[in-house]
Amino acid sequence: MERIKEICARFYTAMPIPLALVKPNGTYVQSWPEGFLGIVRPEFASLVLEDFKLQKRDALHPLISYVDNGFFVGVIQPEPELFIIVGLVSPFRHSQKELVEFGGAAILPDHLQIFVTMLMSTPVVTLPQLKSYMCLLTQAVTQELLTEDDILFIDSVSQIPYSAEKLSHARFRQRESANPHAATNYENGVCDAITLGRTDLLIPRITAAPGGSVGMMSPDAMRQRRYSFISFATLITRAAIRGGLPEETAFLLSDLYCQRMDSLTSPAAMDQLVLGMAMDFCEKVAESRLPQQVSPVVQKALSYITVHLHEPFGMEELSQYCNLCRRSLTIRFQKEVGMTVGEYVQREKMEEAVFLLRHTATSLPEIAAYLNYSSQSYFTQQFKKYTGETPERYRRSRVGR
């Protein structure tokens, strides 16, 4: 074991990817960096090792599993009663908020901040890079030459990024509970919702019937699904970039989901991955559209506005919901968001109106009423001020009606 410890220490010095020596029951023996020792729940390590056993892997056949929220974790077995856990690593940077949410399930509560700090300093690692790294590490501890083909990549530690429970909760939160504004163009409707970072609009659009079928790209049903997935991933990647998601993040996320699709064999799991991918892109766009330093109380205000955009509410209700006095909330909101609450609400209403005009046949009086404007004429006045065109002209120039 001492020789294996020395090898792991040298690998960590050369490339600071977290490493841990773990017993079969999930107990940590040693970790690099040292801070990981004793902060990870044993059941998390046990779950990762269980995948290794279920897939019938061995010393010369390591395993890489996909973990929720875009992380990879690898397992190597240098000795019969000893495992090396490699990671967590990710092909893109995560926000501190994402790391806190993810770490809540795997890290002991008192050590969550240590975990977040360490992962923030961990290098970005793509799946091919991780495979190469694990080949070298396995070769060092076993004295056997491996190739990337000897490493199995699976997607089972967290089978899908959005469980049925989370999707049901998201559906419950959407404000168009009866879906009165179904998009007339399926692809445009989905892509525009992602560009806006609006999961409340995305869910009813992506779960609605497309109103057509995808062209035949392969006579093999599974291959047809994979080709369709890649086409869809390309569309929503571009939509996310238009919404402000950095190109590198968007393309890496797309590659990650395509790699995950390649490992699936169940049509049901593939369909679930499509929905999860779209939701993931949409949420990341929403985060990228916010100022980087938004406090929890302002984030709470923004969430309230999103949910209640079509309802009458004022600063009094908003400040009560945020447990902050009206003056304090007004000052903090403008400082962090860069505009007043009223200006932000008006912008969000106009973005919603633009979407409805482009992708639905909803009448102007209905849109004005839905967005809680006192009259159609006032809605028209505000829309022209925002876009430079009347709603009628905007719809006619974009969709020809």
C-alpha cells in the first residue's frame, strides 16, 4: 500500500485531480488533497464502488461513472481490497452555488465549504483527458499497459440529471398551468425558451407533441435516436449561446450529453436524457443572465417575480416575501441587478410578450390581460417603447400574420 500511496501523491502533485484510497466498504484510507479525508459520506464512496462491482470491472479494467450536474468519478482497483477513487472532476467550471447544491448529498454538513473550495481549485478535465490520466495511473500501480478502450464509461451513479420528482416539481412551478400558449413551431419554441433561460416556458413546449416527425436518418431505431439527439443537442447549444452562455461551456456541455447518450441502451432513458439536457441548458442560461454577485435575498426576489409575472403584485408583497423592508430591498435590488424592480418586471413582461407574439396565435387583448396590463392600448405603448414597433407590426414582420 505504501508504494500506491507514493504513486498517488506524485500524480496529485503533477496534476491536482482529487484522489482517494478507499476500502471496499467505502471507508477512506488516505486522500489527496488531505482535506477530502473524512468529509465525504462513506455511502457515496460505497455507491461508486458498487457500480464498479456491478459492471464486473477489475484491476485492468477501470470504471468512469457520470455523477449528477456534470461531474465524472473514476475507480481503479490496484489491489483486491483497495480502490482508488479519481475525482470528482468536470469538463467545465461550476458556480459556487452549484457546488454547494451538489455537495449537500455527498459531503458531511460541517465540511461543505472545504469541499467547495477544493473543487473550485480542481482543474477542468474532459472525459478523454480523464481516460488518459486513469490509463497512466493504472499502469503505474499495476505495471500493466492499458488503453482508453479498457475503461468503461457508464451513466448510472445518477441515472438522469432530472428525476421524475424534480421534473414534476418544475412542472408544478410553471405559471402556465393549463399551457394556453403552446408554441406553433416546436423547435423554435423550445430554442427560444432556452435562449431566455425560462424553464417555466420550456417544460410545456418540450413535452408537447412536435406536430411532425424527424426525418429518417437510419433504419436502425437506436441509431436513429442517437442521430436525432445529436441534431437536437446542436440546436439547443446554439440557442444557449444566443442566450449568453459562454461558447466553451455550451460546447463542453453538449459533448458531455452526447457522450452520455452514447452509453445508454434504453429508449426510455434516452427520452429522459433529452428532457434533462434541455432543462440543464436552460437553467445555466438563466444563471448566466444574472449578475455574478446576486445575494440570496435578491435571488429570492427574482424568483418571485418570475413565478408571479402575470399576477398583480407590488413592492409591499415582494418585500414581505423577501423578509426585508421596502426601502432596503429597493436599494439592494437596483445595486445588484442594475435596474429598479419596476424596470426589471417591465423587461420580463416584454420578453414574454415577444415570445407569445412570435410563437402563438394569442390575441393582443389576451396577451395584455395575461401580462396584467390595464388596457391593450397601454400594452401597445409599452411594447413600442421596448421594441420600437407596435405588437401588430412586430408579429406581422416576424411570422407574417
